[in-house]
Amino acid sequence: MDLYTGVRRLNGMKQLCLNSWPRWLSHPVLHVVVAVFAVLSVTAIGQEEPSAGQNSAQQRKTYQNMTPDQRAAATRAFLGLGPEPNKAAAARGAPLFQQNCAFCHGQNAHGVTAPSLITSDEVLSDDHGERLTPFLKAGRPDKGMPAFATMSDEQLNDIAEFLHLQVEDVANRGTYHVLNIVVGNPVQGETYVKARCMKCHTAETFAHIGSSFGSPDQLQRGWIWPASSENSKLAISATVKQPGGATLTGRVKVINDFRITVVDSAGQTHVINRGPGIEVEINDPLADHQEMIQTLTNNDMHNVTAYLATLK
């Protein structure tokens, strides 16, 4: 196994541990990993600006605007889960696994009297049966696992693909398909919009909004929390008053208790230490959305989505 593959498998296995095997959470090494990632990811508001090319590419295909298959592929690559399982082979392998393995490892390979195979090194280090097939054929008789020497390589490979599909189902959240969320009352949704939204928005804001998103779930995410990275008007800005009366206004990149970083209209980046005499006034265009989320009920969310979906 080369270094890249080893790192890829390690990343995938860490995610699997978090998703499917809670007792791993007590491992001190995992705590260190989580702490490191937490430290590296702490920024109160923003990150370094991407280049113009990167930004436009992100706008063309952000994660939330991808199709389910595209989201699954992107998540698979990010977690280092390896190649996509062969679903046809996995379907053939399912009954073989049930007949020969499920009584010890469970119907979905999550473990019963024998360990879960979702986090098995043998499974995670395999792509398409090149390691699992000979392993299953030989077995581990010394540990109570029988050899499946009478099964063909094709059958064992199908079982391997079935196991990879179980890993995919546990670890890859991108494979989740939203069936139907347009289940609310559009009349009540219209009432909510008129009462809560029109102080900031106009009728033109919502015109054709139902056809502006690729799917109802994207529409629902979009109206609850608009993507500020795709609309500069939604960026958080600040006015910083410094001792002596100097004032600086710009888009906020980072803000915390110690300093604030803003980009002015000329594109210049300024880092100001928040010491005595420094006054910071924040302008957050999505502040009302933050307030709305605190009281938004499931019924309100479904009703508004159902109403906005009618505005084609």
C-alpha cells in the first residue's frame, strides 16, 4: 500500500469510527486528532479568500447545488473511501453474505457475535476484492472464521462489493436522497412570509424563486440561510473606529476577541488589534435570518417551502 492510499484509508476509517463505532470515541489518539482539527478550523467568520478562478468554480458547482450522485462522489473523495462500490455485484453478494456470514457479522455487517466489518482493516484496505477474495477463501480458522474455499472467486468478489456498499451507506452522507419535503400548507406559508419577511424583502425577491433552485431541498436551504459566498451583498461588513477618529469600513474576513481583519473597497486587507479605544460596529445582512431560525418551527419551515415552491 502506498502512502497516499494509507492516508486515504486512515481518513476514511476515522470518519467510519465517528459514524458507526461509538466506543472508538474514547480513544485518546482520536481525541488528539479532533483537537488538532478543531484548532486548525477555528475562525470566527471567514477564511482566506480563494482566487477568482477558484471562486467562480465554486459558484458554478457548490456542494448544495450538486445532484445526489455528484454529492456522493464528492463526499467519497473527501473521506478517502476509495472507488465507488459495484452495486450490481453487491446485489449478487447480499444473499451470499446472508447465507454464509450474517449469523456472526449481522445482516448489514455491523456485527453480532463477531466484530463489525464496517471498520475492518481488511475491508477498508480493499478496493474491488483484490485483498478480500483471497482472505475470505483462506479464512482465519484460528480465530473462528471458516475458510470459504469452495466458493468461486466471483462469488467472493460479490461479497466484497456488498461489504464496500455497507461501508458506503454508513460513511457517505452524500448518498442520502431527499424524497419529498414539499409537505406543508402553501396558504399558511404565504401568511408567514407576509408577516415575517416583507420588512426586508419585496415581492420581486420571491418572484420565480420556486424555479431558481435545482430541487425543493435546495430551495428550503436557500430561503432559510442564503449562501453568502455566492452573493457579495450578504457578506458581513464592519466599521472600525480607531483612536484619534480614523474610521475604516470593509468586508470582514476574520473577527475574534483579539483582532479583526477587514478588506476595504480597494481590496486592501487591514488587521486591527482590538485594544482600548477600538470600536467595532458589525453589519450582518443575515442577522434577521439568525433571529428567525431561533423561533422557526418545522411547520413554518414546511409551509414556507410549500408556498415558495409554487412561485415558478
